[in-house]
Amino acid sequence: MIRSDKRLKLLYVISDLLTLITVFTGVNLFFRGKDDFVSQDYLFLFTLSLVWIYLTSRNKVYFLHLHNTLKFRAKNHLKNHIEFTAVLSVLYILLGVPVYSHVQFGSFLVIFPLTDMIVNYMVYLFVGRLRRNGKNIRKALVVGAGRTGVMMDEYFKNTPDLGYKIIGFLEDNPKEDNLQQRILGPISGIGEILKTTDVDEVIIALPTHLHERIQYVVDKVDYYGIRVRLIPDFKSLLGRNYGTTNYGSIPIINIREISLDRLRLAFLKQVFDFIFSLMVIIFLAPVFVILAIVIKLESPGPVFYCPIRMGQGGRSFKVFKFRSMFQNDAATGGKMSTKKNDERITRVGRIIRKYSLDELPQFFNVLMGDMSVVGPRPHRIFLNQVMQKEVDNYMIRHYLKPGITGWAQVNGWRGPTDTEKQKHGRTEHDLWYVENWTPFLDAKIIYLTIFGEKTFKTAF
């Protein structure tokens, strides 16, 4: 660890421990007075300090103070406080400390986190002010003035307590206009720059495919004994949605990582799907019965049409729909797309298709776990095979469960997929939904499904 990193880490450690001692002492003085301190107080304070040091070490609280945004660091610090409170509560119950009343102990558990978060923020402001004034800073030379170099420049500006000052960039083919004035020369001149300029660290921000250029820079920097860091430009190779993890000591890159890969978010969506679908089925039960009767009276045939569709992970399942045609496409292997003024559609079918009432039985699919309320619409097996061959990344839409409604549908991309524009337009909207899912987006799509004009414009 670099000396300035060690000093900053030590500053945060000391500030936390001093806050802990101060709050503990203050609460004791308030409830018991200065003459009532006993050896058990010192033992308990020592225990508190050990627990705090252990948890902060396990959660890498101070490491995160050096390498993450203020928001992320505050979140991690708060998480540590929650664990600290939980551990202390268990110890208090198990040890049965009679010296401290419930009110006194509870007061400490409330005051310490609040005070410590405030103190940490004040330290953050103090360090940032010092380093903005040129105190205890680290001079860095960035090799590469492309998109990654710009991101590093913005990152250091937004996190002043890191203490980095970029003295300039080296680039063979400068393209970023806002860095033009700060480019010191081509990469081949790095030796001369390091010889004549005071540089504490070199940061390589070159695309990963320029491995020979990267090795050249590393060799030059090592020759002068200067620290070097490499920023892998995964975004140019993998796109925006990727994540990193480890299998033991082996680093792993998860390509196309999505928000619903997180267990808590997937659970939240599943719970919402179940509750929302159950409510719809209960409240619209009379509508289900009326539609079933009308469909049966108008034309011979079953009330429901149950084709086979492809679901999450490529698994097939049976979709429930109200029958809207005299003659439906085959449940499996069907290739007959619906067209405008299709003679197969019944009079009732034309109405229920316009307002998507034929899709209502799919709420049973949601309860069965095959579908979600919101997601990419399930396509026929034949259409999936065609789209897979003709549209790039089409099958990524199957990362999620298919939905009764979706982002493509509320933006007018429903109905036929005969033209290239229709195929690509629908797929692009489905993939955008997969990569940008949030609970609020689902709520917006449900609202637009009911009240949006585009939703019904292409229905027939």
C-alpha cells in the first residue's frame, strides 16, 4: 500500500475509534456519572473496539474508503454499523451485563452510528480540502487519452480525497477534444517524460487489444522504478453490462450481467408478480366468466387457445389465451402470423385483441411461474428460430421470463414481425428492458399498457 493510502486509512481508523470511545464515555457519564466507572467499563470498551476492528477489517471498510465513491463508502459503512449493532446486542443478551440498563445500552447503539457517520463525512471534507489545496497528493501520468482516460480524469475530480493529480496524458491518436491541451506527447516519449517530470504513478488506460503497447509502457515504467496501474478497458470489448467476481483466486468476468441476477431484486419481482396476478384474477373473475361465455356462444371451439412458446432459458411452456379466431395456428410448429384484417379473427376476437383482453388468462401462467407480468413477449417457436438467425443478440431476451406486456409493446412494437424494421425494433426494445430493468420501469410499463396510446395503435 502506498504511504498516502496508509495515512488516509489510519486517519479513518483513528477517527472511528475516537468516536466510539467518546460516545461510550459520554453515554456512561450521562447515565451514571464520572464516579461510577468500574473495571467492567474498560473491559466492555475494549471488547467494543475489538469487535469494531474485526468487522471493519472483514468488510474492508477502510479499503473502500480509498477506492469507491462517497455514496458507496457511506453505504458500506452503514452496513458495518448494522452488523456491529447486531453483534453487540447478542453479546449484551448472552453476557447479561448488569452495569448497563436497556436504555443506556440502546442509547449507545443509536448515538454511535449517527455520530460516526457525521464524523466520517467531516473527515472526508477535511481530506478533500487539503488535497484540493495541493497537500499530500499523488502525481499521475495517464497513458491513453480515450474514453477510459476521460473516465479516470472525471473519477479523480469527483473523489478529491484520493489525492490524485493527473499531470498529463500520453496518446498516439488523440480524439477527445477536452483533453487536447493536456496531452504531453506520443506514448513512445514516455521514457523522456519519466526522466524529466516528477511522476509518482503511471496509469495505463489503453484498449486491451494493444497488449504490445501496454507491455512497452510497463517495461519503461519498471525501468524507472515507478508504480504502474492498468485499467482493463472491458467496456470496449464486453459492452456496459458486465460484472467481476472470483472463483477462489481465479478472477471471473460475468458478461452481460443484469440487475435481476441479484437475488433480492429477482425475489422482489417474483413477489410482485404473484401478488399482482392474484389480485387481477380475483377482481376480474367476472370478466373472465363473461368473456368465456361470449366466446363460446359466438363460434364453436374451445374457450382457450394454448400454444407452446419459448420461455426463460429456452424452456418451452404452454401459454393460456382466450381464443380470438375461428381457426388458430397450430399449438406447436405454427408459422401463420396474424395480419391486418385477418379473416380468421372473430368479431369478439377483434375487440379482445385490440384491448389485449385475450392475454388475461396469462396471469395464470404468472402464478405457475412460467411468465412475469412485465417482460419480453413470448414468441412462437418458429419465429424464435427465424429471429435468432436474423437479429443479433436476439436470444438474450430469454435471460428473463416472458411477460404479459413489455417495453416493446408500450412503445408500439407489437403485432407482425415481417419487416427488418419490425424485427430489429422489437428486439432492441426487449434488450433495453433486460439491461435496464428496475421496479419503477415495470410500474411505468404497466401504466402505459393500460393508458398509453402506442400500446393499442398496432393491435389487430
